Amino acid sequence: MRRYSHCRFFLLSTDHAASPEGRRNHAFYRSLGFLSYEEKEMAGFGLPRNRPDLRAAMP
């Protein structure tokens, strides 16, 4: 994290906390001081990679 100390914000995406990987990952990132979106009163959005072509739905 020292390498990016000039940055104002770190964004990390990981597995959901309900998954075995997520529980492990969340504990690790919390040990580094990361907080969840909810704890920071933020929301995150993602666009699925395998999504229907939205242009096909346009008139």
C-alpha cells in the first residue's frame, strides 16, 4: 500500500462474504484496514460480462 500512498482511494473487488473464499479474503483485507462499501455508506455497481446485447432491445 505504500507504493500507492499518493492515491486517494483504493477499490478492491472480492468474493461475497458468504462464500468460503470471501470469508478468508474479507478477514485478510480487514486486517489491512479496508472497509466494506456498507461501512463507508457507499454503493457499488457492476456490469456482468455475459449480458444480453442491450442494443438488440432498442427500438
